[in-house]
Amino acid sequence: MKLLLVFLMGLSSALAQEATVEKLDVRARKYNRNFNISGPESMAQGIYRKILVTSVADGKIYSMDSRVGSKKILVFADFTKLKNWKKTDRIVGMINDPDGNIFVVSPDYDNGSIFFIDKENGYQDNNIIQVVKNAGRLNDIHIDKDSGMLFTTRQEQSGEVQKYNLQSLYYRSMERTIHTYSESVNHLAEVSMPNGITMGHAGKLMVTASELTSSYIKEIDTATGNVQEFKELGFNKWPDGLLYSEKHNQYLLTDNLNGTIESINTDGETVKKIELNVGEENISPANIYIQDDYIYIADLWYPSMTNLLKYEFSDALKVFGDKFKKENIHTYHHNIYVLFEEDLF
């Protein structure tokens, strides 16, 4: 019944005002022309200007040469070698810390985990250090270097934004101890189905949210946990990647379902919106990464509303088992695409 309400209530809701949408065929913008990455989700910077990419389907982080069209791809970290890692476990959000090290989240392993990887220890066995467990269905991750805090989104209907002290996580990585999520310590704010997360222009934490009748970008006061609406996105949207460009003082936002990326000013107004196509098909943009004035976009999967709702909003996995999840939930895409700053700013 609740799933039906998502559609019925949404049909009668007021949609956010749409900007003019341009179309862009991105076939000529494909970055990984000579290799495939199954279910690319998040990107970060590796040493020697490499670009790291999480593979949702493979449970690995791959390292790509920064030269467009390069044939060089290596496994930076292999999570499938972790003890008790299941084939259906995933890694999703990834971020660099101020020193270039890597933090990664998994919504599945140990009931939601955060991992640390020293940038110098990539490509080696036993380089993945778990620092948090039992944190729930984690999705995205952001580090605020000014406050020394790490923030994550737990993507559930009664979801939340979590907070962790970076120094405490570094200590646990050195001691090889694991922090168990504590609501009294790590809860920052309640947000419905949060996904993309970034620190914004006014020192507020910005996060996407999906409610029964609409989707939003919300802003959170990290001192008090107070949540305010920044921009309504409308119904039938799957907001995913969210990134703030300090250089341009604007946000970039992807819509996983409708295949769009848009730039948004600090007043919450859409500046430019592009529908990303491969021929007649939309891509499914997930997270965004900017390096050397290029905008990299991960094309994650073929979004099936039916299967997504079965899994994300029900106990289908318990009924049908891991085979249902692995074979029927997602048909993954394999590509990274590159846009230029002038495309959006």
C-alpha cells in the first residue's frame, strides 16, 4: 500500500519548475574506451593523477590512467577478499581525505561499513581497513576538511545523515579496531532517502532527499542538525550525485532515472540542464568528479523502478534470496563519460 501511495500522491503533487533541457549525445565523450567497469558509482583521485572508480557489481576499486583513451586499468583494492564478503555485497560512495587517502562505504558488509585505504598502500593485499560497522544502508560520503568531520548518508525511508570524527577514524585504522555505529554519537539529522552529499556555499551540508511526493536538496546545519529545504526537484526524480564547485560557486546534480545533470546556483535556481544520451537511450548518471577542469560522470545501471522498489522498499530479498538480488535488481552499465566545464557552467 505504501508503494502505491508513492505514485498516487506524487501524481497530485506540484512539480518543481523545469528549466529548458538540452540534449547531449555522449558517445564521443566516453572515457574508458578500452575497458569496462561493471556498475561504476563513485570516483576519487589516486596517486600519480590516477582516477579511482568503485565498481558496484565487482566489489573492487579500479585505477584508471588519467590520459583519455588509455588502455591501462588496475585493481586498486579488492573487497571480495575480505573475510565474510558476500557476492551481493557492494561498495558505493568514495572520497579523498585532505591527504589523498581513501574512505569508502558499503551498505551491505557488516550491516553498513566504512573503510579506510592509505593512498600509498593501493594495489597491495590487506590494504582495506574497516573502521566502522553496523551503520546501516550507507550510500554516499563527504569529508569537510575545515571541521575534520566525515559525513555519510544512510539511504532508507527513515534515513539519516551520520557524522564521524576523522581523527578518531585514523586512530582506529592504525589500531585496527572497529567503531560500532552509535546513534547518540553519530546521528546528525533525519532525512528521507538521502543520497548525494556535499559541503555547500554557506558552510551548510547539502544532501539530496526523496520523499513520498517529491525530491529535494536539503541543507543541514552541522552544529545543530537543523534541516531546511534548499530546492524542490519534483516527483519522479532519482537525485544521485551532488557536488559543490567552489570555483564556480554552483552545484552539480545528477538524476539517475531521467539521465540528466544540471548546474544550480546558490539561490537554488537551475542554471543549465543537460540530458545525457547514447543514441536514443539515456545514460544513468551517478556520482560526479572534477579533475583538471574536466567533469567525470559515472554511468551506473539501467534503472528499473519495479525492481528497485521490490528491493529497496520491501522484504523481497528475504523472500527471494541473494539470487533475486544479483540477477534481477540491476542491469549494470560500464562507462565513465567526460564533460567540459563550459558544458554546465
